[in-house]
Amino acid sequence: MKDKTHYRKAFDSPYLSSADIIEPTVLTISHVVLELDKTKKTQDKFNTAYFKEKQIRPNEKLKTMILNATNSKVIKKISGSSFIEDWQNLTVMIEVEHVKFGREYVEGLRVYPAIT
């Protein structure tokens, strides 16, 4: 499975997606900022996580991750703080799950406390 290419890689999102996560992955959040959509498709602002790790795999850059409401609540619980400025240096596990989006189920990223 690691040597195969997910079809969504062709769309080259600036954000981490289910196409990038092959197996549960432990990462360290360096910081989170509220920033404008990098795709420039909207004027929306997102909680965006940056990671200390620079590569997800050898020769593959690690992207930033949009933290949706569900993942933001998990990080709030892990950190003990409602403030994104306090969400730094947290070690988390990211994995792909089937999540409901509108009327259908899609692959989505979920954040969990890292088991160390």
C-alpha cells in the first residue's frame, strides 16, 4: 500500500488530507494559527496546524492541516486550553476515518492523543 499513489494526489492540495496519511501517524504540532484559505477558493479563515516534522515520508513535504471543529475540540481537550496559542508542542496521532459530510461518508482526518 505504501508504494501506491492515492488518486487525490493529482489535485495537489496545500493542506494535509486523507491522501497523505497512509497509516496512523504521530506528529508534533509546532503551532496553530488562524489564517486565510491557502487555496484562495474562499475568503474563509481556518485554524491551521503547523508541525515540527518537515516530511511525512522521505522526500515528501509535510503539509499544514486545517483543524475542523471536531479536531479543534479534540486538541482543546488534549491541551486543556480553548486558545490556539496554547496548542503548541502537542504530540498527536492523525488517522483517516470515514466521516459524514452532508449526506455521504468521505475519508477525513481525525486527531487523537498520541500514545507514548
